[in-house]
Amino acid sequence: METITLTRTGQSPLVFDGELVAAASSHHGGGQQHNRWHEAAIYRTSAGTYVVAVEYCTQWQGEQGRHWAVPATDGRAVETILLEIGAESQSLPIGYPIGEAYADRQARMLADLTARYDHLVSELLASWPDFAERIE
């Protein structure tokens, strides 16, 4: 285990002893590199709980990235946090200028960003047994 420090936008950093258990990125997809994407990681702390870290990355001038780092008690909480961050990232002030002329482009850009984020979440949750939904 190592000491890990994670940046959180608008908050103090989150520091804990732990290890990385899963990581994924939506930067590349469909054979191309994207200008807006998410990086995500899940850590297990020395106490056995988890931390979900997500970064919204952008290469567009005038847009700001954002960092989330949220403690999670178990695998179900990890999934819930990832879904909440995905919903919150949809409300970031990004994309085309406001107005009818850009409405279709904005909708397509957000739909693509959402689809790539959903794929990233699936990849993360499939990589660690504690995150699987088990039924009898």
C-alpha cells in the first residue's frame, strides 16, 4: 500500500493509504482520439473500503476540467458514485454556444460523451470481483 493523494475540484485533496484496483479512460474510442473524455480509477484503502476517482478532461480552450474523488463503503456504493458523477458531468458548462444553431451538435456531443463514460464504467466494474452484481 502507498499514500495516495487525489485532487478534488473545489475541495481539499483526499489522502489515504491504499492501492489501485481498476482504471479506465474514454480518451480513445472508435478508432479516434477525443478532445473531451473521462479518466477514472478505483482504489482500495488500507481499511478495505474504496475510493472512486474521476477526472473530466478537455482540450478545448475556455473549458475547465473537473476532478472527483469520493470514498465508497462497498462495491454497490462504487457503482452508485460512478453513476452520480456521470450525471453530474452532464451538467458541466461545456460544448457549443447556447442557441438553436448549435442545439443538434451539442446534443450529439453530450450523447457521445455519455456513451463513452458508460463504457468506461462498465470496464471498471467488470475488472474487480467485488463490483459484480450477483444473483441466485
